[in-house]
Amino acid sequence: MSGYYSQIIIITGINILLAMGLNLITGYTGQLSLGHATFMGIGAYTSSLLTKAGLPFYISLLAGVLIASLFGLAIGMPTLRLRGDYLAIATLGFGEIVRTFLNNLSITGGPNGIRAIPLKTDLTTVIILTAVCFYLLYRLQSSRLGKVMRAIGQDEIASEATGVNSSYYKIMAFVIGAGLAGMAGGLYAHYFRYINPANFTFNKSIEILCMVVLGGLGNPFGPVVGGVIISILPEALRNISPVVSQYRMVLYGVILIVMMIIRPQGILGGNGLFINANRKGNFKIFRSVKGAVKNADS
Amino acid sequence: MRILKGSKLTMKFGGLKAVNSVDFHLDNGEILSLIGPNGAGKTTLFNLLTGIYTPTEGNIYMDEKDITGSKPYSIASMGITRTFQNIRLFSDMSVEDNIMMGLHSRIGAPFLGSIIPTPSSIKANRFAKERLDWVLNYLGLYSLRKEKAKNLPYGLQRRLEIGRAIAPEPEVLLLDEPAAGMNPQETNELMGLIHDLRNKGITILLIEHDMKLVMGISDRVMVLNYGEKIADGKPEEVKQNPEVIKAYLG
């Protein structure tokens, strides 16, 4: 496969990882987070610094996941009482703090960032990690735990009245989402081999949010659809004309506005296109794929 | 035996005393109705008992244990569940998932058990399935179990909310205006249901404006007016109480 296409697939995989994490936070537990790229940045910096210090890639990738999760915990705890727009502003503030630190610390290389990170991310790694994370998250989301998270997003008071410690599950979602973003960051850094604070700003957070909303908030397949579209769209448009490519952020905005008007629940809709089709068994996702194949055969 | 007790419960919102030094008790196995004009503090009292508010003054005891200031979720786990005045279902979730949510205080949702089947999660799932089927059949919702809660007609939504509340086999059930918006036929069915729940051993505290229902099923009636308790006794006594007639019954 040519480098160009494999690069697009790698970017898509990384974006799907990011969107899946945010989907758990925003789509399920209903916490509007505008700082998701920050967790990606934390994962990227942590793993890059560790690989450059000589640690094996997978160890430093894991460390990036853990540190990002830890930050998720740290930001999740104090902001728990905040809801909706208030939480969004708080996560925004968190992103600014981290960006300022990355810009000024000497260990992170300041605005110059980190260069010459070893090339470790390849197509296979990204595909396998994305698939495994998707599968685990899908299991989680269609389990009782996923339903509890969804219930919190729908009505926090009612879920507390049924005995749900909503803070606990909201933090759990934050930690898992942050960890996935950390992994995405690690993969990103070891593919492009150069990172700086500008890679992980508010714009990136919004881009991730776009993927989630576009695909369908609270749908386990939503981030995949949204991630694929948002990753491939600018590349596809690049071939049409460079002008279109330049205005891709504008295009995101336009897509979001149009989506909100014609299909506010996202392409797949918020409630699982496939989930309700077959509730039996644990491997229903594979079964529905198999079913589709069988149908195509006959 | 006192299952639930509140002593000198006061709840202030700014300068307003929504509940003012109310002594309250609920005996094991009874149906107690809480009545009073709008704004009398009935729902505020409910919110105090279920931990949504922490009382400004006073204490709440369950089985003689002080539970003042406990969080709503831990109160639910102690066996006190409730419905809401304006129905609060998980409207985008199915009927069975709503009832499953009600079982949360019994089975939880552990992280590991959600991703891989563990012995305890298998056991929990089996228990949950049994309870779920029982509740669905008991309330006549079995055929609607896959339906989204928001697609149910109003009366069935109320029923489902009760289902969610009784799923974990609570000791105390708090019903906030369960007959609101129901026609006489539905109200009658509801009365039968409440009676039956009491016979199953659930102690019931009820807020209701439908006097036929209140007087028909209550063992005891408590009247609030402007946050203060003005009467507490058998339905026949309360009906005759001049202060209650003046404040509420008219």
C-alpha cells in the first residue's frame, strides 16, 4: 500500500480512538468536554519523552495512556459538580493550563516541541489497537455499565434515585476516555515524529467533538463513522481543489450546522442502529456482520 | 416499628422555610399519605428523605440509624426508592432497561464484569433477569419490554416508573403524585396496585391530591401547610379536622 493511503488510514485510526473516548464521556455520561485534545497531548508528550529516553515503544505508549488517565481523574474529580456549559468551560481552562505548561517547560521543548521521535507507529499497530479498543469499548457500552452511563447522561437525578453513584461513573468515563486519547496521542507522536503544543489545541478538541456528533452521540459505531468521514473528507477534498482543502475548518462548521438541522442525532442516530437488533449473546457485533454477509450471499 | 423517622426536619431556601420543624415517622408496613395544598412542602419532604436535599436542621433515621446527609444513591441502596412528580424515566431507553436500572442498587455495574463474564456478574445477571421478568409480568408490561420508555402512553409511563422503583425489592416506596393525570379507571388500578405492594411487605409513603384514593387506601394521613405539619392521624380523623378543612379540603 502506498504511503499516502497508509497515512490516511493511520490518521483515521487515531481519530477513531479519540472520538471513541469522547463518545463515552459526552455521548454516554453527557459531560460536554472541550479539552479532549489535551489528553491526547499528554499521552503524546509522555510517550515521546519516554521512548527518547530509551524505553520500549509499548511501555511508553502504556505510560502515556496511564498518565493521560491520571489527568482525566485529576480534571474529573473537581469538575464533577459542573454540568453542560460550565463543565465545557472548565475543560477549556484545563486545556489552556496544559498548553501553557507545554509551551514553557524545558523538558517539553517549549513551543519547538519534541523532534526526532523514533518512528514506531505502523499501519498494523494502529489497526490492531483501534480494533481491540473498539471491541472492548463496545462490550462495555452494551453491558449494564454502558447502560448506567447512558442513564446518567439522560437523567442524573433519576439515576441517583436508582442507586447509581453518578460521580463514580462519570469519573470512570473521563478516565477511560482520557486514556484512549493518551493512546491516540502516543500513536500520533510516533508516526509524525514531531510534536509541539499547537498540535493539541482547542481546534483539535472541536474536531474530535465534530466526529462524535457527526457519527451519532452515544452510538458505539458513531465515532467510527464520524472519524472516517472527518479524516478522509479533507483528503478527498484536497483532490478537488486546494482552496476547498484550505477551508476545511469552515467546512466542518457547515457540516455541523447542516447536520444539526437535518439530523441532530447524527448519521447513525444516538441509540445504536445495531444494538437493538440482536440482544442475545456477547458477540452480537460479529454476528450482525456475519448476518449481513449471509444476506449478501443469498 | 418505626422504619423511617424524621425529627424536627427543616429545609430553608434562602428566607423561605419550605419545611419547618416537621416531625415525621413511617411505621413498618403502613400506607401513609402526605397531603396539603400546592407549595406546602410535600415534595421537599420527599427530597429530604431521599437525600436530594440535606435538611438545614433536623435528622432522618432509618431503622434507628441516623442517615441524615446520605447521598441519594446510598439511600436507594438502603432500600428506599421513589417515583417523581413529573415522571423521570430514561426516556430513550427500553422498558426493560429502565427496570434494569432500578436493579442497580442490588447488582451494581462492575467494570471487569462488564467486559468479560465473571462468576459474580453471571450470578448478578441471572438474578436481574428473574427480577426483571417478575416486574414485567407483575405490571403487565412484558409485551412492551423492548419499547422505548418515551413511546409508552402516560399511564404506562407512571406504571413503569413504579416498576423501576420496586424492582430492587425496596423496604420503603415513596410515590410522588402517582395518580396525577390519570383517569378514574387508571386511578382504580393504581389503588389496587398500591394495596398489593403493601401486602407484599413494602411500606408506602404517598403524596397525592386525589382524595378518593388517599382516603381509600391510607392507614394514616399527614397534612402539611406552609411547611408545617397541621394534622397526622387516621383518614377519618383528618377529614374532620377543622384546620385541615380550612387549609386544604375546603
